[in-house]
Amino acid sequence: MELSDSDRPVSFSSTSSSVSSRDSHCSFGSRMTLVSNSHLGLFNQDKEAGAIKLELIPARRFSSNELQRYNPTEQQNTKESLEKRPNMPRKAECKGSNKNCALSLVTEPTSPKLLYVDRVVQEILETERTYVQDLKSIVKDYLDCITDQSKLSLGTEERSALFGNIRDIYHFNSELLQDLENCENDPVAIAECFVSKSEDFHIYTQYCTNYPRSVAVLTECMRNKTLAKFFRERQEALQHSLPLGSYLLKPVQRILKYHLLLHEIENHLDKDTEGYDVVLDAIDTMQRVAWHINDMKRKHEHAVRLQVSSQR
């Protein structure tokens, strides 16, 4: 059955053209490259309400020709970076005191597909570690710091709107990272982590639904000289290349990237591999999460429009 654009998983456009850090696009992330809002016109300013309306675009998997047309330089760099990565077969057990154990790892023929899958798994782990560190910085270096600054004119309601449930997401992804690291680079076990935690990803729905409000609050904060100065000084003190707004976008980017990473495992994993169906289940799980986020966001926007209409 053919899905319309409104039924497909969604991706959000960045609020800042400066979002170019490594976690904004993984080695396989050219399919999720964030384009400027000036190109697609994704952000519309609601002049009456003063809020920024966040539109959605389909996050479909592009063909190789489309990728070359979209960003040929990045595509080439991605290919080169993968080729340069060391081949890291998954952990092999060496029983007893077999002196030829190390030699067997070198001389035993290894499937190129297996090596690529290993690199995909490493990509998932590395980008998840970076992502969790970014979440920690948002919570510890910004949210907690702002809470301790009584002189800042940023009340509890504004803080809640600005950061949403970022603290819950930080705790959840910290646990997810621990589970992923315990998988010992097994792609099927990696996929099982997403299946087993499928119900827990609902916390992202709340964050993504609140995100347009977060952007609006941050925009107002940057119009306040005191708050704008505070945010600039925090960024400099933390030596962050990106401002707070770019960090607040990261959860939206990450939740909509998981199914693409899992697709890479599927594409390069032998279909006869035990547990292949688990990988397919994980892809389906994360796509449904994206669809649910899209559906809930539409319902939320509809409710807001009705509320505004009733107040006129």
C-alpha cells in the first residue's frame, strides 16, 4: 500500500544553519541531512501568536542518485570515511591457551557484509555516546545552571516550555546506551534493545510536540539582553561550537534517525542470519514511533488552533 507523505515517518528541519556537528549526521546520515529552512520554507512565523510553527517533511530513504544530486561532496566523504575505518570483527572467544587463536582471526576469511555491519553497529554506539553526552550537557550545564540563577528573569513555566521533558530523555537514553554497550557489537542484540524498549520511546512524543513552543520561548529569551548574554557566556564557558538552540534540536534529530541506522543493518546483514526477523521488527518499531510523533503533533496543532479560535 502506497503511503502518502503525511503518513510517512517525519523529520524536522533545523532552526539553525550552524548545525553541523558530527551527531547531526552520522556516517550513514546523509539520508537524514538537515537542510536550511530558507530552502524549504519549513518555518512559518505566526505573527499574531508570536510562535514559530514547525512543519514536517517525509523522512524517506533516498536512492543513490538522489543522494549524489542532493549533496555529492558529503556522499563522497561518507564513502571515503567508511573505507578508511578499520575492520573490526565482533568479539571472538578464545578457549583455553590456544596459541593460534590470534592468527585464526587474521587468516580466517571474513564476509565484507559482516565487516560493514560491524561498522554500522560501531556508528550506532559512537553516535549514541555523543548524543547522551549532549543530553547531559543540556541538563547539567544549562537547565540546572539556570535553575540556580535566581537573578535570571526566566520563571518555572518558561523553563518547562524551553526544555520540555529533556531530563526524562537523558535518563532514558543513558539506560539505552548501557544496554547497547552490553550487546558486545551483536547487531541482532542491538536491534532487540529497540524492540524491548518500544513502549518507552513515547517520551519523545511529548518532547517533539513541545518543540515549537521551545523554539518560541528561546527566541523571546534571545531578545532579552540579560538572558542573551547569559546564554552566550554559557556557550563560551562550555566551549560549545553550537548554541543552545542546536542542542535542543538534537532529540528531535535522534529519534527520527534510529530507523535509518537499523535499515543499514538490515541492508548488509545476511537474510539467513539467526535473528534477522528481530532487525525487521526493530525497524518497524522505530518507524511506528516516528509515525506516532507525527500523528500526535498534528492533533496537538489542531487543538491549539481550536483554542485560539474560541478565544477570538
